[in-house]
Amino acid sequence: MASAAYSDIKLFAGSSHPELAQLIAKRLRIPLAQAEVVQPPSGETKVTIIESVRDYDVYILNTGAGAINTSLMELCIMIHACKIASARRVTAIIPHFFYARQDKKDKSRAPITAKLVANMLREAGCDHVITMDLHASQIQGFFDVPVDNCTPSRRWCSAKRATSIADRLNVEFALFHKERKKANEVSRMVLVGSVTDKVAILVDDMADTCGTLGLAAKNLLEAGATKVYAFVTHGILSGPALRVINECGMEKLVITNTIPQASNVEHCPKIEVVDVSAVLAETIRRSHFGESVSYLFHEVPYMNGA
């Protein structure tokens, strides 16, 4: 049964992660709003918003997973469709932000694609963005609209993220200095700190091919760690990732469901998935009622049905 408290909220889902949208809708006790998103043989994306959104607070979820470009275009078209249908406000929920690693000009003639994505969302009519654990803090500055970045720490780089968690747990901290040949390929990794006879916990915002995580796990075990666990927000897990996880000596990889993980869990018993729908649902609730979202930087929300 729909909650009367959220009677003027509409939550839509694109095709990239309808399961997460359903979980959020269940926590908010609202039905998932109806939209038809199809990919005809022509290759174009066709969107039909089936129900009225006039004067509603609209939230549209699509994440950076699978066919990234298709998901991004779906999101832009859905935002535009709701905006010209007189929605009061349109919020894009992007658990894993599109092109988040292309956030700076790191060589001559390189595009800053994350900025382009921000421009596309703005031109589509987006009024507000909710995302999770951005790869780089400057992405928020690419937008001229409010951005709520749901992250366990206000510190974004991997070293500062790890020190923040270590401080809260009152445990020791070590770090790896790494040098890359190119994206997803580490040429050199040096451990700074002692892990002898300790359980090592690796922390990062995303895992793609898992080359870095796998090499780090092996180095930690060689340096005397008794066990190695990894905690990562976005489990992209492309290419050889599952094989690397199974073979590197890591006990477990804990990731969230910002990206669909059912297939990966089926093929790799070392993967454990944490549901973030409670965090995103609480962010929606706070945004809708004008409450502070920064509370979630320090507290994990409890919601009925969690």
C-alpha cells in the first residue's frame, strides 16, 4: 500500500538497474512509477512516461552499468520527458556516476567526459543529482545544480578514505604507493606500513578488472598479513576480475549493489553484496522534506523493512 506521506513523489527506473529501484520504492512504501523504455532496431531510445507527473517531485534512477551510453541517454530522455510534462522537480539518481574516472585532463587533447555528462543532465532539465561515492570530489563542481554525494566519508581519495575508516575503527593504517603504466594496469606497488600477523582490509571506491586489488592482496600476504579482505563501493568487475578475485588469495570482496551483481555472485563465492537501497531511500526522503542529507555521512539509516 502506498504511503500517504510520499503521495507527491514519483520514482522511475531506467533499464540499467530496476532491481535497486524496486528496493528503494519498497522502503519508501510507494509503487514504482510506470514508464516504457524500449530500444527499437533503429538503435534509438524511445521513452514513454505512462502516468502523469504534473507538479510531482520526480526521481529517476539509472546507474553506470552495462551499456553505459544507452543508460545515460535513457536517463537524459526520461528527465526531459518529465520536465516538459510539468514535473515540479526532477532528480537524477545515479548510484554509480557515468564516466566518473574521466574527471580531469590528464594528457594533451584528453576530454573531461564527466563534465560533459554533467552538461548533458543539466540541458535535459535535471534539477538535482543524487549519487554515491564519487570517484573524485571535483565532479560535484561540474554541476550548477545541487549534488548529494552519499559517501561514508567527506574525504574522497583512497588514502584519506582509508585513514577516515581506520580512525573510526581505532585500528592502524597502511597504504600502497602505486604507479600505473595505463588505466587498469599497475607497474609498481610499494607498501608503506606493517601488516605482519594482522588482518588486512583494502578499501577503494571501485573495482574494475581487479588488477590493483589482486596485486595488493598478494603483496599483503607476502608481507605477513594473515588474511585479506577488500571493501569496495562500486563493483564493475569487468574482464578477468572474477578470476583475479578467486586466485589472488583474498578471503572476501565486499561490494554494494550500486551496480547489478547477481551474475557475479553466482560465479564467484568470494563476493558479498551490501544493499544501499536504505541509504538512497533515506536520501530521497530527506531531500523531499528539506532535511539535511549530511547526516548520512556519519550515520547508517534504519528503515522499517530493512
